[in-house]
Amino acid sequence: MWSKEETWELLEEEECLIADGFNEAVIGIVYGVQPRAVYSVRKIVDILMEDMSYEDAVEYFEYNIAGSYLGEKTPLYVYDIQEDV
């Protein structure tokens, strides 16, 4: 288990790309040859909902964040398993 500080140190050391404004949504790092930041989609949508509706937040995420590819170190976005669904 890594602390948040250790996670951020590794992301910086590996020069991983970071989604600006969504640090609280980072849930880990892909393990392997090409480390990448991993984000929670639910947490990103929650952050976006501070300024917009749920529908607008999802649309914004899908088009502007998940839809962008910036090379090998592009972050990964995962849908969280929700127990209460």
C-alpha cells in the first residue's frame, strides 16, 4: 500500500500526465512497464458537479476528459463498483 505522497512522487518521477483539477480523484497507478495515473470516474463527476448538473458533468467528462488521448502516459479512467446500485 502506498501513501498519497508516495503515489504523487511516483507519478512525478515517471512523468505521468495528470488531469488538471482532479487530484482528489486519483485512485492509483497502473503497474507495469508504462506507469499511468488512474482516476475514479465517479470522483471526477462529483468534482465537476460542484459547478454543473450531473448530466452536464457526465457529458463534460466523456467529451473533454475521457475522449482525449495524449500519448502513452495518458491517464486511465475507471468506473467504480457501487455497492448501493
